[in-house]
Amino acid sequence: MIVRHPPLLDAIRDAAVPLDGDDRDYDPLLRMVGERPFVLLGEATHGTHEFYAMREEITRRLIGELGFDAVAVEADWPDAYRLNRHVRGVGDASIDEAFGDFRRFPTWMWRNHAVRGFIQWLRARNAGLPAAARAGFYGLDLYSLYRSADAVIDYLEAVDPDQAMLARRLYVALDHVREPQTYGFEAATGLRPPCRDAAAALLVELLRKAPAYLAEDGPAARDEQFFAERNAHVVLHAEQYYRAMFGGRSNTWNLRDAHMVDTLFALRRHLRAQGRQGRIVVWAHNSHLGDARATQMGERGEWNVGQLLREQAGAAQALLVGFTTYTGHVTAAHDWDAPAERRWVRPAHKDSCEHLLYTSGLDRFFLPLSGTLAEGLTAPLLERAIGVVYRPETELASHYFSASLSRQFDALFHLDETSAVEPLDITEHWTRHEPPDTYPSGL
């Protein structure tokens, strides 16, 4: 059992900045940002309202005061790009139509009222700026194997019909099933030829012909070329990812996070090529954005976005910010592909960092992880991670891992009690509020 020494609690109380519920809450964080091009804003769950709301408020200030150009989120590239077009005033899709591509479970991660409010704000802000100065909204993930393949073909149909015909032939190994996991199983077990080489060949051709496709100059043409190029990368990496699910040789987590970092660097290059600063805010789960080397993940040979950015861009180039909660409610499902529900989050384990922060008695606060406090928080503690599925009946095994908090993050926000994010699509499952019961705290 980990012993709680009063000096550590005193150090937390001395370093903590209480949150008063106004914009000044984020002044200390913005001072930490400085000139860094990447600010990573995490979340301990995929369904907590306060995490979304706080990231939105921080991001508004990063865009408005520090000139950040883009928000990159843990969402599929083609799905988020429709919102990107909407916020940048490209096309005539309504906001509801712009959210229409988020169809894959868990839809509530991005189809929720908190994100909708941010999208409305970003579109309104962009409307008063020149097209080249408008901030965008982008996805980092690679699950969209078929949607990205279709998007590449659609782009080529407009700029090079002959190449679009070639793309259809090269992507033929993906046809017939249109279900990524089925493709992965059949390709990994020899039931169908893999599309790996064809996907790589098409990407090479797309990059080779890019100058010709960009003969029509202007930001819109460059953006559409970039959109297609990144979709071609998604097809290449997603094909590898889904085969690896059944091949047993590659770590799919590592493939996924390496793709996210590749996308971040490509987005930064794209923005800077247009004369922008190329500063990006990232929204994703703590497990992606905290440095994996400081966690049990690293011990298993897994890396993540936070670690790779520190290694490849430099520790001084990325600010890693975690978000934690002690109890409350969360939007999550009982099982994968099950309906979203409003679930009660059990009080944190007694040996967890969440319980330690709760014991400080400060309720809601910002905590820079530096100096003497960082030294005190180097020792591993349990840390909770709730994704889109929450299983309190096996909580210790399902939702906790060991982590050195001060090596994992540069700073964090802690809230003793939080509430569930509200989906755009409310169902009877979500309206049935799961109340706290006599479930024992501290496990």
C-alpha cells in the first residue's frame, strides 16, 4: 500500500491554482505554453462534459491570443475534415450536415453539444478573417479505411480521371467486404491478397503528381490535395493496422499512435507552407497524450503521441496536459457497439493519483508538475482511464494502470466531481440516469 505523506499533500496545496470558473483559470497554463507549437489537452474519459468544456475554453484562448492554427482530435480524418470545411467556410453544408460523417461507434465522442458549441464559435470567428488565416479542425485517427479510399478516388475523379481508374484497380483488394476487420482477418490469414503494396503505390503516385494537380493555385486547391494525400496515408496505415489485428506481429496501439504523430507533423508542414505558424492543439485521451515511458504502457513496449512528440520534436516543443476526476457521471457504453448511457463513475481507488488529489481538499484546480512537487510525484501511482466502455464491476483490472504523474505530464487539471457529456443523439438509454449507490469507495 502507498503511504500518503502529509508533506506531499502540502506541496500539492502550495502549487495548486484553484479554478474559479472564469477565463483567468487558464492564465498559468498559457504562460507555460510560451512558443511551443504543440499543446496536448487530454481527458481521463471519453465522455466527461467538463473535459470537453475546459478544452474548448483553453483552445479559444490559444487560437485567439497565441495564434494557434488548428485543432487536431482523436477522430477519423475524413469525418473531421467535413467539420474543417464547415468552420473554414468551405461549401454550404449546415452544421448538422457537417457532423453527419460521425457514424461509427462511439458517435457521442464528437457528436455532442460541447463540440457543437465549439464548432459554432470557430466558424463565427473564422468568418471575420481572410481564408488563409482561418483555424481548422482535423482528425488524427486511422480507422476510416474504406471512407478514406473512397475520398482518394473522389478527389482523383475531379483532377485526374485516368488516375482515379487506376486507384479503383489498385484498391480492388479492399472490395467485396467493406468491413475493415473482416478485410484484416482475411488478408492476415491468406484468404485474400493484401492491399499493402497497392496502397503504397497509389500514395507514391499521388505525391509524384501533386505539382500537376496544384497547377490551379490557391489555398483551396492545396487543401484538397492535402486532404487526399492524408487519406491515402490513412489507407496505407489502416490496411497495416487491420492486418496487424490478426497477424500477431505488430503492436496495433503503436501503429495507431505513430500514424497520429505522422499526421500532426504533416499538418504542421502544410500550415507552415501556407505562411501560417503551424501551432496545433490536440484533443485526445490521457493515454495517448501523456508520455507512455512514464506508465505501465511503456513497460509493455507501447509508445504514444506524447512520447513520440517529445522524442521527435523535442520536450520543449510540446506541452502535455492531463485531466483527472475523482467521481461523478460519464457517457459510456457497457460494451463495444452498445448504446451510450449516463454512467456513475465510482470513487477513485485509494492508491490512485485521483484519490491523492481528492485528499488535498481543493475540489477543482490546475497543477503545474515542476520543482519539488514533481519530485514528490515521481513514484508510480495508479491512474484511471475510462474510454468509451466502462466496466465498474472489474474496474481495477479494466481501468487502472501504473504511472509516474510528473514524468507523464507537464501539468494537469483535477476535478473532484464531473458530469456526463450530452450527446446530440439522445436515446432512452442515456436518459436513464444511473444514480450513485452504496458501492464501496476505495475498492
